[in-house]
Amino acid sequence: MKILIFQDYLRSGGTERQSVFLATAFAKEGHETSLTTFRPGGPLASTIAPEVTHHVLQPFDTRCDWFAPGLCSYIEENPADIILCMGRMANCYGQGIMKEVQDRWPNTAVIGTMRTGKPLPWLFRFSLKHVHHIVANSRAAKSHLETRYSIDPTKISVVANSLVFTEPPSADIRSQLRATHGADENTTVLLDVAMFRPEKNQRALIEIAAKLPADFPWQLWLVGDGAALESCKTLAQKLAVTDRVKFHGLRSNPTPYYAAADLAVHASQSESLSNFLIEAQAHGLPAIAYATQGVDECFLPDDTGISIPLGEQAPFRDAIQQLASPDEARRERARTFAHNSFDPRKQVKAYLDLFARLTSS
């Protein structure tokens, strides 16, 4: 099977990691796979496996995520069995891709994806109406497509995100990393791994942590980079918590931070299924998150994780204190849940089974 995956840019977000992971997995299963990006470069560009063909449409980086010169020509020169659109910009091109292939290559299946809780641009919505099929990464995202955008439910399949970081770190990394940042075993280390975008709302985490009780020892570790980073650093200074809020920057593999932390905290205002939360669960971290779309599918509600009404900071603080006490049984339930629900082998098989069904029909 020949598979083309389209993604605008290989930034460090969850969708981009899934694009690289899926391309690699499909190629290793013996399928001729191309990951085509609109823009060159990006933090994840160097992580593409040699089995995957990486094609770039822009001759130089215009910094325009939407600009895809030569897209239809590339499809014409490289006809495929499956075309998978990943991310908002690629999905906006779904209808244009359909026009290119539906007459000339009737056996080609064009698949859109729903992987965001943000409002969808008009072109995205229009394309979803016309592509052959849609993969939603959560049950909540599928329901949203049906109720908000009137998409035929038989046209939508749910395939959750795959765990990307599954290898356990070295046994002593927890104590080493905590000691480096001044956290002893009495300190509750709160962790969030996400791009610094306004909707990811790391500012709220800083505000929540800053008002934890004076006798509650805590640190907040924020891993990632992005446009909202500097405003978060300014807020930490304003609230006089720079000694407790640690900005760790972008990490190609955040596994050591999962090992060193005690709780996963996520205040995002827009999700479909959080890669960070499922990875945190896989490493045994209980989770507290605002109740956005799909969040309750990332953990066992009121057991390995607690969802908080959006914007309510006092209950968020209460949940932190509730889950701060070590509970190895709960951590093991989190690990079991994540590895069973987001097993990469199962997710890749679900995609390939879907591809086979669409191309045969």
C-alpha cells in the first residue's frame, strides 16, 4: 500500500509527533510511506525514520503554515492508495485533494482527521464534508463532529493517539533530576508538557500553584516552548514564584520528567485527546486537568485522574492536594489503563485495517 501523509510543519506539538510516529510505523509494516510537509524544517524534522520519504513543498521556509505550492502536482506524480491529512492546515486542503484524485484515481481514499478542540476554519469544515472518511482521536471528537457539524457518523472512525514515549528511564533519573532542581522527596512536583500557546493555558497553572497552602511543598515544571513562554515567565516573576516554577524548554524526549514528577497537571482550554495526559498515565502519574473535550478519555475519571470544570482554580488546587499522597496501586492502575488503551500496535493496526477497508470498497 502506498500512503501519503500531509502535515503543514513539524513543530513540537502532539499532532506532529503522531504524524511522524504513524509514518514510521506504516513504513516499518512494509508500506511505501511519504510524509509531506508544507514548510521545511521544524523541531521534529530530524526524528523522521530513514524508511520514510520526507518531501517538502515550499522551496524555502516562508513561515506560512497554509502555503502548499505544488501540492496537486506532487499527488499527480505520486499517486497513492491512501492520503491522510493531519493537522488543521492539511485538513483545509482536503476538498482540493479530493478534486484531484476522485476522477483520476477512484481507488484512492482521502482521509481527514479531527484532532483538535479548537473551532474549525470554514475550509476545514467544508473538507470534512467531502473527504471519503474521517479519523477522530476521541469519542468526544466524533460526537462533536456529529452534533456540531452534522457529519454522518458512519463516515467517522475513532482511533485514539498512540503512546510515543513508552521506554522507562534509568532507575536513578528521578532522584538525579529532582536534586538538580532542588526538589526533595517531600516536594510534590507538578508537571505539564505542552507547547506554550495561549490555549494551552500554562498561565493558569502558575496562578493555581502560587495559591497552594504555604505548608504544601511544591514545584511546577513546565516543559516546552512557544510564543506564550515569555508571558508565563513574566507572570511567575510577578507572583514571586520563580524559585518554584521551573521552565525546562523543549525536550525531544520528556520521559525523564515523567519519571521525576508526582502529578500531571493540564489547564488547556482546547483539547481533543491530550498526548501529554496519556503519556503521563503510561508512566504512572495521576492527572488533574480542566474538563475540555476528550479529557475524561485520557484517564480513569475520579481514580487515576480528576477533571475540573474549566476555569475553576480552587477545585484544581484541592485535587492537587488530594492526589499528592503517594499511592502505588493508583499509579499501577494508570499505567495499565494507558498501555491497554493507547497501545501503539493496536492503534497502527486500526489505521491499517481502516485503510484496507476503504481501498477495497
